[in-house]
Amino acid sequence: MIEFRKGRKHPKDKIVLYNGEAMTFYDWILMGLTFFQNEDNIYPPPAQGGKYLLKALCEICWKGGMDTKILKKYKIPIPDYHGLFEPKAKD
């Protein structure tokens, strides 16, 4: 289970917990790399595979939040809890 807790370094700082343990950047990058490589396994070149996932992540980051239009564009299923924890996208 993923949870978010208030951090200490800035008023907007958040700590991401996975099963009660704080995730590190290493953990996050390892998880992202695993998803990226798995998409390449499922959709190998010449399909976009992991690049497709990376493009979605970049667009979400550039937008500044979980944007429903971008998620739908990349066919990413939107869970029932969408919007409860995520930062809002900037319009």
C-alpha cells in the first residue's frame, strides 16, 4: 500500500511510504526501470514499449499533476481513488 506523509524539509515536502517504509529515490528509480523494461518485454521494438510509458510520465511531470486527459491518451487506467492523493495538474 502506498501512503503519503508530511515531510520535514519544506512545508510541501512529502514522504512516500510503501507498506509503511519510506521509499528512497533508488527504490523509485528501480521500480520505474522495472516497469520500463517490462513494457519493452510486452511491446518490443519496433513498438514503443517502455518509451511510451516514459512519454506518459514526462507529460504528467510537465503538466505538474495527474491529468485525466494525459492518462487517457496513454491508455492508463484511472483508479477509483484518482484525485484523492495526487497533486492537481496546473491548467
